[in-house]
Amino acid sequence: MELDITLYVGCAVHKESITVAYAMGTGEVELLGKTGTTQADIDLL
């Protein structure tokens, strides 16, 4: 059985923060979170 799922990911990148949201197929957009811009912050997200 073949499974076809589209995942959309959006990132708003600014000097002090990164905000990430996603949507599965044509579903609702869900906010994943907002984080700082250091590598440690991004790894935690």
C-alpha cells in the first residue's frame, strides 16, 4: 500500500527569532513554535 502525504513547513526568519508552522496536506496550519537563532535553540525546537 502506497501512502502519499504532503507536509508543508513554513519558517519566518528574523534577526532575533525563528517561527515555524506546518500543515499536513490541506489541513489546518499549526504553529510549531518560536525560538531563538542560536544552534542550541534550533536543536531544541
